[in-house]
Amino acid sequence: MAVKVVTTKDKHIQNLAKMVSGGNRSILYKKEDLLAYDCDAFTIHRHLPKAVIFPNNTKDVAEIVKYCHEHELPFLARGAGTGLSGGAIPLNGEVIISLTKMNRLISIDYENRRAVVEPGFINLKLTNSISDKGYYYAPDPSSQYCCTIGGNVGENAGGAHCLKYGVTTNHILGLEVVLPNGEIIQIGKDGILDVPGYDLLGLLTGSEGTLGIVTKITVRILKKPEAKQTVLAYFDNVSDGSQAVSDIISAGIVPAALEMMDKIAIEAVEKAAFPVGHPKDIEALLLIEVDGISAGIDEEINQIIEVCKKNNVREVKVAENEEERARWWANRKTGFGAMGAISPDYLVQDGVIPRSKLPEVLSKIHEISREYGLRIANIFHAGDGNLHPLVLFDARKRGETEKALKAGSACLKACADVGGSITGEHGVGIEKREEMRFIFSDEEIKAQINIREVFNPKNLLNAGKLFPTPGRCVEIKKETTA
């Protein structure tokens, strides 16, 4: 392959190109090449980076970061670009450090149930790599077929099965991190649980790329459950389905997953790639999965069926085989992308509420839909109260983008007002910066900014993400759409 010559007169780009093996082939700097990096999956805002560089290892990352730090060049790390909150958007003309070439499965330790991966390793690929030995990696965001484990660490990603198994932070045993000054540190000790001292693993996981760049990750792997069964239940109104969710948990059952979709979401998934024949007039469905040892699974399934019947279920059925179960899950996991079948554009929100408040908040979201004149589909991890209202709009129509943003913010306010949160797994990024005020005071925000400044005192790493400026009005965000 011919070596591409760096033709720019920008000395910083020339110097950065020398820092990675592959040299000129490992850096992008022309506008036509940078356009693919002007946003992540939050496409409402777009900003061009200064350059995109592709390190091959931790040493490369450290050298790039040291250079940026010394020359006060803003920079950020990027994985697969599947983030939904704008966390990888280069607001300040950053040098993007793309970790996609750092995609190795370094080691697997079945005896101690852990694996070590580089940040660009694809989530689902880990399970596929160890499934023949009877193991899997539990965190399963809907984008698991393409999102990276490094990105999952940045956002503390969840997934359908986090009700029983927890989110990413519950499966991280160690991290190698390049700090914003280029120093390399190790956090965690050989996968040992409960290391004395501050919980730096917990602090870094979910820090949205503002404290350091993760270059190596030790994760917990699990044995596949002995048995697994999946239930699909249809309801003629959302409140009955919502009550069934609460009653299942109240009965002492902890499903591996407990998902819900409303009528608009069902319409979308049935028009997309994996239709399964859901009734067109149904108002809500529950997808419930139970796993564990074989003894007792049938009893739990029967309890779930009885709870659904007590809540006026129209139809409830158990997957007859693995093929049917897989089709049901494929249908559910295409939920976000399926919105493209019924709307030119959509905005995904990510609130969290107490389960008992589900009917109240869904009613409020319905009111918000009417107020703004925009359809809102609902797909959510009902078992742990993680809602995903999807605001449908058409960016070609003047003012609709702004209306969608305001409707999305109102949905998050509804979650916060009942004691919930503004994000469960997608992160804050730039999308929800100002909505942080719904759950934190200025003093609490400043305390968190103080922590960031310990790691990132020059604020060169992913600046402008996660936190609002203390004292500024939430409405500022609404006036800065692209």
C-alpha cells in the first residue's frame, strides 16, 4: 500500500503523524475525511475535529496525549461512535484519538472468570469468543453487535439483562488508563474484588471520557445459566402492563430481563428487519426472561403467567425453542433503529424512575406528546425503571428539531420529578448537560467538576461534556442546535 503523504502545513498534524506506526496512513486531517467524525449517534449537533489519529497500543496513546497536553491541544477518545448523548462530538476542534485499532482480546482466564481486552474490542465479540467454553459477558446494550467495551466503560452502559446482572461497572475488575498528561496508571489489582482505598474503578467507569483514556480493561465473565425461558405478553392498555411489571418484582421474582414496548414502538419494530407478528392493535407488550438452574424455572414462569393474567393480559406465551426466543429478542433490540421505518428523525431519551411510578410517568409522557404535537414511542427496561422515550420528528420541518429537544427535556424532567434520574445508561454528554440541574444543585455540580480538575486540570480532555456551567439557565441548551 502506498504511503499517503501529509500535505498540510500544520506542524501539529505533521508531528502527530510521526507518533504511530503506519505514520501518515494513521491520521486523517482533510475535511472530506473528517466529516465521518463530526458527531456520534447524537446527530443533532455536528462539529469537525482537527484531526483523527489511530494509535495501535498504549504507548502510542500516551505519546499523543503528552503532545496534546504540552501544546494545549484539546483532544478526546472515540470508540465505535455509537454513543447517544454526544460524548464523542469534538466541540472544540479536538484531536480525536480513535481506539478502533486497539481491538485485541488479550487474555482469558476461565479459572478466575475474567478476560482482558483492549478498548476497541466489540462487546458481542467477547461473548462469541468464549461461548464454546460455556461462558459469556453479561452487559448487553442493544448496540452490542457494534459498540466497543471501551465505550461501554465510558458510558457505564447497561442493557436488557442489567436488571439481574447489573451494568458495566459491576463487571469491571481492572483498568489501564492514560491520564490527561500522558501518564499511564493501573487501577484494580489482578482482578481482585474490593481492593482497599477509594473506588477509582467506579469513578472512571461512567466518567464519559473526561478523566482519562482507558487502554486496557479486565472484565468479569460468567458461566452460562443452566436454563433459560422467555415469555411474551400482550396488553390492551399500558397501565395493565405497567402494573404487571410491579407485581412480578413484588412477587419476589428477579427476571434476567423485563422489557416493555408501547404501541408506537411495536408499530416500528414490526416494519423493520425482524417482525414477529405482534398484533397491530396491541397497546403494550412485555418481554420477560428468566434464567438460572433448571429446577424452579418452570415454577417462576408459571408465576409470571399468573401475574399477567391478573392484570388483564390479552395473550401470554412462552418461547417454544431457542429460534423463537432469538427472534423475539432480535425484534426488541432493533427498537431504536426501527424508528426510521416510521419517522424521518428521532431523539432517544434515557430516564430512570422508581418502578411504582411507571404509570404516572408514562401518562405524563403522553401529555408531553400532545403538548408538542410529536409522537413519542416508549421502549424501556421496565424491570429497573430505565425508560427510553423516542421523540419522533422531521428535521426538514422548520422548528421541529427544537420542539423535539424541548419534548425530550420535558420527559427527563418528568422522571426527575418523581425521584428518578436523567440517564440510566446513555450518559450525559452534551445532550443532557443542562438537565443535570434537574437532579443536582450548583454546589453538587461544582463538587464533581472539582474531581474532574484533579485528573484533567487543563480541561483539554473532552471539554464541555457532562456538566453544565454552574449558575447558567437550562434553556441555553435549547438555543444551540445545529
